[in-house]
Amino acid sequence: MKNIFFLLCIAVVFISCNSNNKNTEQTNNKDVKETMVASIINSPLLGSFVGPFGDNKITLLITKVLGDSIEGRSVVGGNDRPFSGLAKNSNGIYSIVAKEPGDDKYDGMFTISFEEKNPNAITGNWTPYKEDSHGGAKDFSLTRNIFKYLVDVGQYPQASKRLLKEEDVNNLMKEDLQVMRNEIFARHGYCFKKKDLREQFEDKDWYIPNTVDVKNDLTGIEKTNIALIKKFEKYAEEYGDDFGR
């Protein structure tokens, strides 16, 4: 009986210890997760920064910060590329080195400087992996700016606000119709591949390149209007002044 009682006591102690270890492990895991969340939410580095980048306009998005690791993406020149790297803080100044994957001919490395006392601006340099890529290395100074979908901007905001009628488009020149149609994409932050199209919008304060795919963002009104505008663009090309232009 004494032996049985002794064995039972050992089992109870073992189960108790094992349970305590699990509880401690769960608590530690919870603390780690909470620390990770706090790091991601509270980092001053997080955000979207916009400004000139050579002949183009760039949006640099820092989307995740965990400890000294960062992740994000750059949208410029019709490309949307991810990057990742490390951030070091010395006396309130962050120094960031972040690299794009390298599987695209235009990829490169960002070196970024960020002051805690001035959280709305970053400066830096981008160096391509290939020397002749995208016109070579570029310096930049960017300002914090968040993309917002706005329907009241541009020359032809009605193309995003309501269904167009034929009388809205049948007396416009082909060039005007192209602006009307491309403004719809620009309002959604579409980063145009063609340089001449980018140049139409990159000097506009409201335009922030944010993506290279807006198919799922277009509204039903916009999709219908795009089809109508394209039809009249074709008419304008085929018939010119004979079509009432």
C-alpha cells in the first residue's frame, strides 16, 4: 500500500509540474505575441511615403516592423515590388537597408534615413543591382501621404460618380476621351506602365501610385463608363472630324 501511495504522489507531482510548464509556455507565447503586435502597431516607421523618384513618382510603403526587421513594397514606373531589410536606431535616427528580391531586372536596394522627431519625411537612395537599370541610382526625399480613393478629382470626375450618357462623350476629341478613361484608373492609384500616361498624372497632388492592378477596385459605374468611353475612342480614331469632333 505504501508503494502504491508513493507512486500516486509522484504521478500527481509530475502532472502538476507538466501543467505548470504548459501554462508558463502559453504565458510566454502570449507575451511574445503581444510584444510582436505592439511592435507592429507602435512603430513610427510604418506608413506610406510619396514623392519624386528620378523622372517618376514613387510610393514607398513600410507595411511591417518587427524588432529590427522591416517589410514593405515600392510602387513606381508601373512596377510593384516587395522589399525587406533591417532598421537600426541611433540617437533617434533610423537607418534602414532594404532589398528587393532581385528576380526582376529593375530590382535594387534602398538605403533610407528616418528621424523620430520628424516622422512625416524620409530621405534615401536607391541603387539598382544592374548598373544600367531604370536610369541608375536615385536619391529621394519623400513625404508621408496615405492613398485615398477620391471621386471628386481630375478633369472628368463624373466618370467615377455617375453613369455617363452619350452626350457626355460624343463631342470630345480622342485625347480628351483617353484622359477621361485613364483618370478612372488614376483615382484608384493605378501605376501606369507607359511613361506618357504616368506623366499625365504624376504632377497632380491627388495622384498617389499605389498598385498595378485595379480590376477588383473599379466600381460598376466605372466599368460601364470605361466601356462607353473606349467605344467613342474607337469612333474618334476611325471617323475623326466626320464624327462631330
